[in-house]
Amino acid sequence: MKQRQVFSKEFKLEAVRLLESSDRPAAEVARQLGIRRNQLYKWQQELRRRGNGAFAGPGRPATHDDELAQLRRELERVKEERDILKKAVAGSMGERNTCFKFSRGRMKSQGLSWALIQT
């Protein structure tokens, strides 16, 4: 199996510059550089779309939309956890959730306040 070629940012920029400034067909420019014509067009499109941010490196760059979607999923998960905990505390407000403090030989009940649950 043929190893995948990796090209530097400078090579890609120069290839696109040659494509745009040359009056030769794209297939000829690509053949001269040893790449596929389709790849040359993809680099050109990326450079137009991203400008100076094009060819940042390997891997799929995270976009703002991806990050926003991930943050929304995390927010929903945290809200669900909060709601579950609220219900658990509210459901156990009876004597089961009451702690006792011993003072001078007597027990004093210290239940949780409803204000703690409201936050």
C-alpha cells in the first residue's frame, strides 16, 4: 500500500499561487508538482475559505459550531444532574435527612433548610 504524502503549508501556498498566476491548465500544474489536480483545487478552495488560517496542520480543526454543540450537550447533562439532585434532596426532607446534635445530654434536630434546595 502506498504511503500517504504530507505537504508543508509553504508547498500548498506555492502550488495555489502557481495555479492562479499561471496560464497553464490545472492538470498540467498538478502533474508538474506531482499531485492530483483535484487536490490542487481543494487547497485553492481552503485558502479562499480560511485565508491565513488555511493549512493549520493535521487533523480536523475544531470549529465554533462543534465547540458550541459540545458545550450545549454538556450543559444539558449538568442540568439533568442538578434536577436529579434537587428531587433527591426534596424527597428526603423528612426525618431521614435530619441530623441530630447532642447538647447537654439532649438531642436537637437540625433539618436541612428549604433555602438550600432552591439554589
